[in-house]
Amino acid sequence: MSLSLDGLVSGLKTTEVIKALMDVAAIPRSLLKAKMDDKNGVVTQLRTLNTAVQNLATAAEKAATRDGLARFTTTSSSPTVTVATRTGAAALSADIVVDKVAKTHTIVSAVSTGWPSDPPVITLENAKGERRQVTADSSSMQDVARAVNEAGFGIVATAVPAGRDAAGNMQHRLQLRAADSGEAGRFRAYSADIAAVAAGTASDISAEAGAAVIDVGADAQVRLWAGTSAEQVLTSSSNTFTDLFDGVDVTVSAVSSAPVTIGVAVDTAARTKASADFVAAVKDILTRIDNGSKATVAAKQGDKTTLGVFTGDSAVRGLRTALADAVQHPVNGVSPSTIGISTDMYGVLSFDEEKFAEALAKDPDAVARLFSDIAARVQDTSKVYSDKYDGLLTTRITGQESEVKGLGEQMERWDVRLAQRKSTLERTYARLEVMLSQLQSQSSYLSSQIAALPGSSSNSGK
């Protein structure tokens, strides 16, 4: 911290003088700072715009797919049957009868304080007849379960506590459960090695005294058009029938003696809302660009003309034009206005939900195709401008950031230059005070010497 004492000899307000001189010297630096702030503002707005365009590209990619506008409601006459739609779904109504639900093959061993043999050897056999021999590290049920799980044979083992014996020793059962439900998950477990199983001398764990088969692996089964000549039986290893109809999955949880009616219907309200949201996203970007491009012209002398952050930016102007063209130009001779997407004389995009719903009711497939094509054009435009590597907006942002960096480096050099200038001024005025002090001392000395000379006015009266 420097100690500054204003001119003790000269009487000058040195601090104020130096500050005034430094303010003048710092004008170029202040201009750089103002320019840098403006550039930072532009970069911030460009980044925000670029993020919005990237989000639009993602939304457009989904909307441009074959089922981009697909929205359905599902119904079921029974809570034990649920319906879900996926890509490729269409409106339908059908009756199904649930004859069976899927089960997972499960067995438990007899109660024991430990595996009867040591070391424990178990042979597992799956529904295909394939066998796997497993040897545990010890006779504890936990080690036996761990060995079965590590075998990776599609069977999950668990040691289940089963109380204590008369001597107070902890007892367990070994539960073996197929990893997958259905008939394909059925298995057998033997308390012996593969050779004994092959020879037919091995003991089936589920058939031993105190053991049990809890569930036999079974496929779920439903019937379509039950009781007619077109009756069709369908099975599934799980309780979900994937693509029971194209794009329609049906999940069952209980057997039904009577037919269950399921339905899939077009959700016009959801489709209209999805379309409105997409058009609103495009409109938001166009509005953002318009607002950022406005210039406030001086109304009278002395007022300033203020330019918008995007005024004169060719990349942003090009994006605005390309997006507007993507949503308003005809597709194969069909105008987007036929489904409620239009632009007024001022270039403001709008969406007529009633007109869209009417068009959807007349020809949903045609509306879906037109909307998909519009979304595809919006997607292409958005990617051209917002691609994270070579998008036109991305390149524009990179260029602006380089300029900001360059301005920052110039300001750093100015900071060093101004600090040196200030030090020079402080030294200069300090030397001035020293020189004035010396001159004052010399003046006082000469005055005293002159006064002491013979015949001087001070001695004339003697």
C-alpha cells in the first residue's frame, strides 16, 4: 500500500492530478472493456439460442419418425389385463381369454442344518437336458447357494432360514428358482454328480422327504376370437405378450373365464397438443430472434439509436429464414396451413388447434405424414445451425469467443501499461516536490546571504 501526500511544497493536489491524467490514459482500455462486455452479451445470447435450436433438433427428430405423432389411449374391461402401445400401434378392439398365467419353476429342499454330503455336489439339468455339476466349498446352505449362483446356469439359489432343531442348531432350506419364467425355465436338481445322474442313481432334490416343487414353470396362454373357427392360441414365457397386435403389448395377471375386451384408440387431444407444443418451440425461437434483432431508432436529437444483440448477424438471420421456410413451405404440393400451421403477414407463426383436429379426424395418416415431413425439415435446418462441431451458430459462437479472448489479452497488456504509467507519474511528481524543496532551500539561503552583505538595506541604519 503506497502512502500519498499531496504537494507539501508545491501545494498541488497531486493525487487528483495523477487520477485525472490516468483517467485520460485509460480511455483506450475503457473502450476495450465496453467492447468486451458487448461481445460477452452477444456470446451469451448466441449460446442460449443455440441451446434452444439443439433442443428443437432433438424434438424434431422424434416428431419426424413414422410414429412421431402417434398418441393412443388404451382400455381393458378387466384390471387383470393391461395394454401398452409402442411403435407401429394402430387403433383396435378385440376380445381375449386368458387360459394360463406364466409361472417360474421353483423348488425347495428339505430342512437341514447343513448339506447332507460333504463336499456338497449338485447336478443341475435344464429344460434342454443340459447338465452342470456344482461343488460347494462347505456343507453350509449359504455356501451351497453361492456355488449354484456362481455356476451361471439360469438358476437362482437362496438359503432360507427354517428355525432350529432340538439341539438349537440353525436350520435352512435351499430354494432354487429359475431366472426366467415359463416352460423353458424348468429344471431339475440332483444331489449327486453328473455320472450318477447319467446312471439313474441320483436323488432328485425336490422328491426327497420334506422337499417340494413350489411351482412348475409354465407359459402364459391367451386365446383370440375364442369359440370361433378363427380361434388362435398364443403363448408367452412371461405374462407380457409383446406385439400381441402390431405395436401393442398385453400383460395378464390372472386367468379369466370370460373374454376380456381390450381397446386402443387414437388420442386426438394428445396428438393436437404434441403438434401445438412442437410449433410453439419453433415459434419461440423465431420470436427470440425477432426480439434480439430489433433496433431502437433515435426519436429526437440527443437520443441514441440502440441495436439489438442479433442486429446485422447474418448467421442468425439465415437461421430465422430457414426455420420459417421449413414450417411454412408446401410439402409435395400440400400447404401446412391445411393442418393449421400458418404464418401471418408479419411473419408470426401460429397453430390452429381446431383446424388441426378437424384434419386429423378426416385423414389421420395424411396429417401424420405431412407433420412428419415438416418436422424432418425443421430437424435438418436445426442440425445445420446447431451441430456441436460445425453448426453455423456453433462456429459463430466460437468466433465471438475468440474475439473476447483477444480483447481480454489486450486489456491485460493495458493494465500493465497503465500501472507503469501511474508509477512514472508518482515518481515524477515526487521528484518535483524534492526539486521545489531544494529550490526553496536555496532561495532561503541566498536571501540570508544577501541580507548579510555590507550596505544591504537591512544594515543601512547602523
